[in-house]
Amino acid sequence: MTRRPRVLVFSTLLPVPVDRGDRNRLFHILELLASMADVRLVAVDRAWEPAAPDWRPAGIEVHRIGVGAPAVTAFGAWAALTGRPYLITRYALPRLRRAVREHVRDFAPDVFWGYQAPSFPFLDEAGAARRIVDLVDSPSRYAALVTGHRDVPLASRLAMGVQWRIAAHERRAVAGAYAAIVNSEADAAYVRGLTGRDDGVVLLDNCVPADLLTETWAPSADAPPTLLFVGNLAYLPNAAAVRLIVSDILPRVRRQLPDARLVVCGARGEALAREHAATPGVEWRGFVDDLRPLYRAADAMLVPVPLAGGTQYKLLESMAVGLPAVVSRASAEVTGVRDGEHVLVGETAEEYAEAVGRLLAERPLAQRLSAAARAFVEARHTWASQRPLIARLVGADTASAGPSEAQ
């Protein structure tokens, strides 16, 4: 019997509570890893966040390393002043690196799986283990997208723009890894160009649980037309999208359909809600544990994000349920969906509002997009479909292929 590989996963965030962002990806990757390997998760437990439940799924040891905001802020500021990007180095406290080194000695992993850019400094503690780094989104590409986009607030662009030397840290991390994982073709092409490495850059798409495909989109004919936006509102592109919807898209829609309403779901939206408190027809829900009832009941999903690093969970989830979507060109391109086949694509407030009007007025169009969207997700974006790729990466498959064959 082949020995199960031992995989140590290091992350600066815990995978719970699961939301639609990076915790979601980590949660499902850990579940897949546990089905084929012995897994130890070493994760930073951030004291400024709500206490996470004691998550210990079968096959995974969970070890939390507590850290407070003052230590992270102080170390990150010091690192930035010495020319190292805050985005990457803010968690690289000496005591955290010592703790990771001790876990490597104790667990003796075959594979060290670093999650996201803050794991870059910790790859040096992996010993003889095979290094895999899940970039999720390329940090230097994301920084370039943010600093170069006029729809992102100036203060945020400046803050990201001073994150110098991100690309140098990314090149070093990718050069020292057996495989560097990204979640979009655009990121894969960028990382290959950045590093000059043709092999070992692996596409592992964001995905959704297959059981979402059993849900049925069924908006009520008696309810007011309902538009839906989902996303963490601390994320700059999401906040920019909501401002555009509330300020320019929804008013245009309501000129034709006065009872149309917008439901906004997402954590950290309190400031936006206050900013637009006087706008009629907007309901601010905050973080919603279970979005399925909203996906089933809404008439259209809006994703007018000005930039997109990788495939967005909100879009994949809504498409899996069959909720027709109106999306930005950036979102469509990174996801691989086509205008008029899977979604409707817009670029300006007028185009978005016109697309929403078409969905609400043309039921056959909405039904056709709904069916095509579900088929798209089923074919490409379920977590179960990623199992062979992950097995090859960690050596759990005896017929393992190198990373270049797993793209």
C-alpha cells in the first residue's frame, strides 16, 4: 500500500468562517487534501477578527498561532521602511517563523503548501519538503491593476503603489517552488512572463460545491424586480462596483421600473451603507451565511467590478444556481464567459442598466442564459473536478505527472 503523503499547509488566515473569498478556496483545498494525504494546517489566528469555531475535520490537524494587530502593524511598517512590501512581509514575525520551523521538524512533511503572498517568507522554513505556493492571485499583477485603475479611490491606489519590490519577492517565491498555483489564465500568463518559468505554473480554478447545481432559480412573478450584489466590501473592486450600482445603475433601472430594488450582501459594508443611506430601493444585508435563497429568488446578479484578478465566487455561485448575471468586461474575460451566451456584459452605467432591463423584460433570454451558466459551471468549476490535479501536485497519485502536465 502506498504511503499517504504528509502535507503541511501554512496560511495567515483560518479557513473558517467560510465566506465567498479566499477562505472558501482554502477550506475546499484542505478538504480535498485530507481525502488523499495526512494534513497539518498551521494558521495565524488573528486576534482582531471574531473568534473562529474549533474546526477540526477528519484527517486534518489544526494548529493556530495567535497574533495581535499591534505586532503585525509594527512589524509590517518596519518591513516597509526597510524596502520590503507590507502586503507580503507583515506576518513574517520571527516568532511565527520559529513556530513554523518547529512544525516542519515535528511533522516532517513531504509537501509544504504556502497559501497566498504572505506565505512567501515562510517557504524558507520548509526544509526538504516539496514547496508549493498557491498565489491565488499574483500579488504584483493585482498591485498593478489597482494602481492603474481610475475607479479605485486615489488613497487606495497610492497605498498599493508604494508596495515596492512585490515582483522581486514573487519571482523568488516562484523560483524556489515545485509549483506555483494561480486561479486564472490571465494570472498564469502573467506569472510565466514575470518569472521566465514555463513549467510549474499551474492553473487551479476557483470552484463551487457541486450541490449548488441542484438548486433551482425561481424568482417570484409577484415580487418587485430584485437585483443582487454579493462580495466583501472591504475589497476595493467590490466597493467600486457597489458605488457604481447605487449611484448610476439602479437609478437608471428605476426610471423604467420604479419598484426595482437592490440587495447588497457582504461584510464590512457599514461605511458604504452610511454613505448611500438616502438612496431609495437599496437593502444592505451585511454578511449572509447562506446565499442560496437569495440566488434562487433574485432576478439578476450584478458584477460590474472594474477589475478582476481571478474568477469570482459570487459569479460562479450565482451561475451554478442559474441566476442570470450582468457583468463587467474584466469579470467576463477572467472567467471565460461570453456575452449573450452565458451572461450579459456591460462597461458603462448605461450599458449595465440596459442589460438589466433586457433580462427583466425578456424571459426567454433570461432562461437561456440561466441554463448556459449552469452548464458552464458544471463543466469547469466544481471542486471535485480539481481532485486529480491536487493529487498529482502532492504526489498522492502513483501515476503522478509533473506540474507542467497538470496545466
